[in-house]
Amino acid sequence: MGRIKTRLVKAITHQLLEEYRDSFNTDYEDNKVKVAELTDTKSKKLRNIIAGYVTRIIKAEAK
């Protein structure tokens, strides 16, 4: 089992996917850069969690 995502992470991720879905792909490193550009998160850890969740959602939709 994986780690449980907080409401903040889920809310930010879903908002980013609604507005910028075409900007993201299945590569975590690319998504990490995009999240840093599109949000104003001060924390690297929060940015990485959001980028990982975006990547996971995109990969699940690709299946």
C-alpha cells in the first residue's frame, strides 16, 4: 500500500489537471518541473508529492 495523500495535495493536483492536463505526461521528472512552474509551492517535498500524484493519475488513465 502507498502513502495516503492529504486533501491539499489532492485538491492542488486535480486543479492542475483540470487546467493544464496537456502539459503533463508519464515522466515524473518532467512533471516535477511543470508543477514548479505552475504552482507557488515553497516546499520541495510538497512539489514532489504533487508531481508524483500527477504522474500516477496520468499513468492510470493511459492504461
